[in-house]
Amino acid sequence: MDIRIGQGYDVHALAAGLPMWLCGVQVPSETGFVAHSDGDVAIHALCDALLGALALGDIGHHFPDTSQEWKGVDSKILLRKVCSLVAERGYSVSNVDITIALQAPKIGYLVPEMRECLAGVMGVDVSRVSVKATTTEKLGFVGRGEGCEVWAVALLKQ
């Protein structure tokens, strides 16, 4: 059995009046993510982890923010496409682990829905998807409410 591990990282700035999407779930918030797509920073980090595990570059290589094709796109579509690339190479997702750093709003109560959403998009059991939410204790750009950062790890098996 061949196994591969990849890690992903993404960050997006926050601005008033934009929607906030995390792990495919719309988060009730007065601020949202500044982005070319829907701004789902968690799915973007996850895509990078999956792509990285197979040395396929990063999300910007596959879905450039200079392309009108991806303007405003639902990031779940991007994740489905990345999962197709994984499957085409004979791999499947063993498990993923995501950490979201966001000062506000609180999102812990949405974690079960986020896990279900990601599992459905990737076609895996929800027990293979971990999502954790944290703050930065008011430190740095996240703590000042200027943005969100996300780390993701993916383990693939052949």
C-alpha cells in the first residue's frame, strides 16, 4: 500500500457585507472573506493538502484567480475536482484534519455540519473528517478580526 500525506495552508482577509463560507457551510456573520471564489478558506487549504500529497501543485495552479471561469465559484466544486484528480491517480482519502483560526464569530457549533458537508463532497465517511476551530487569543491579524487562517492535512492511500 502506498500512502501519501499533504499539508495545506490558506488565509483570507475579512470585510463587512461579504458572505462567510467555511467547509461548505455558510456561517452567520456580518463579515465574510475577500476572495476571487466564494472565499471558503478551509476548503482551499484542504485542496492544497490533497494536491500536495500527490505533488500536483496548489489550488492556484489548477484554479487561477485570474480566470473568470472561477470567479465567485462555490469552493465545493473545486474540492470535487481535486478529489477527481486524486481518484484518477488511483488514490483515495484516508483522512483529513483541518484547523480553523478565527477570532469571531464563534463557529464550534457548526463543526458537525462542516464535517458532514466535507465528507459528502469527498465521498468518505464523516469519521474520516476532522474539523477544529480555535482563536488566536486576540493576537495577530486573526485576533484583531482582520482575517482567518486555516491549516489542513490529508492522508491518501493507494
